[in-house]
Amino acid sequence: MTNPVYLALDLPQIDDAKALAKRVGPHVGGVKLGLEFFCAHGPHGVHQMAELGLPVFLDLKLHDIPNTVASAMRAINALQPAIVTVHASGGRAMMEDAKAAAGEHCKVVGVTMLTSLDQRDLTRTGISGTPQDQVMRLAELAEASGLDGIVCSGHEIEAVHAQWKHGFHVVPGLRLPSHAAGDQKRTVSPREARDRGASVLVIGRPISRAEDPATAAREIEATL
């Protein structure tokens, strides 16, 4: 992959999303369309974004019984996403069925622990150990289930990469030193994540909310 940056595009208006993608397109490797985008614009919106010629990362974080997730995966195959997410906590059978139902050229990655969560959040949900303990448990399960890789924060990516060297690993929640973390609790810079073994860097607000998104994207690209 020449440029590992995927721009997170969760804008309420499809025209705004397309305009932003066109502006930064030369400086990113693809676009990430999440749940907000999919609920607002549906498959038609995904098709419109795909027409721009950038790979589409469909971040739906599927999590249900194995049969339902497999059916959902087959339903979105027509959209030809490059990457799709499922929740690794859905278990081995769910992940196996999701991968089996995915398109031939689609990478299925398991979300381990959201970057908006921290140690306190884990404890409140009854999960023991540190965030890294939880990420490593789920990464091991995702690999055993046949997924292509996982999603984790930049804090855990080095350990995951050491354990699963040939996995396809996605790091979201990235922030530049000059940017506020917002609702993200476990952040690193794009360069740090890449150096630690990230395959894909998901970047949203540092680009989409910049005064000049194209310049912001170009500057991030230059650091990689």
C-alpha cells in the first residue's frame, strides 16, 4: 500500500463528503465510511463515494449471531469494499462465518477495543486485565478465526504486530501533537502508529476539520 491513510468521512451531507474526498484524494489511500455515513446514505451513498476511485473501508463493526453477520456480509459484497470491520468480541464462529461470506478481495478485520475506552471502562464492563491484555486476547482469537487482521489503538499495535507479523492491522483515533484528543482516550500520532506496525491509519478530524483539509492531508502524508 503506497499511502496507508484512510480518511474517515462521517459527514451528514453526501455532497460535502464527496467534495472533501475530492480535495484530499491525492494525499490519502482511501476513505473510511462508518456507521453514521451508512445510516444516513445507505448503499447508494457508498456507491457514490466509490465512483471517486478511492478504495472504500466500510466500518460497520458487525456484531450479531454468526448467521446474521454472514448474511449482512453477503449483502454488502455488492458494494465491493476493500475492508470491512466486525467486532472480535462476537466470537470465533461469528468471525469465521464473516470471513467466509466476504468478497474475494475484501479484508475482514476484527475490532478489539474501541479507542474511546480505557482501563476504567473495561472494569465497568466486567473485563479483567489491562487494555493491552484485552486487545491481545482478541487479536489471537481473530487470527485463529481466519480474519485478515484487527483494529486496535496505537498503544497496542506494536505488541500485536510482534505477535501477528503478517496481519493487516488498522489503527484509528490518531491525533497530531497539536490537536486535542476529543473523545479518544488512547491516541498516538500517525508516524508513531506506522512505525509500530500499522497497515492502515484512519484519520478523521485532523484532516476533515482542518482549515485547509488538503494541506493537512499532505502534511500528514509527508510525515510517513
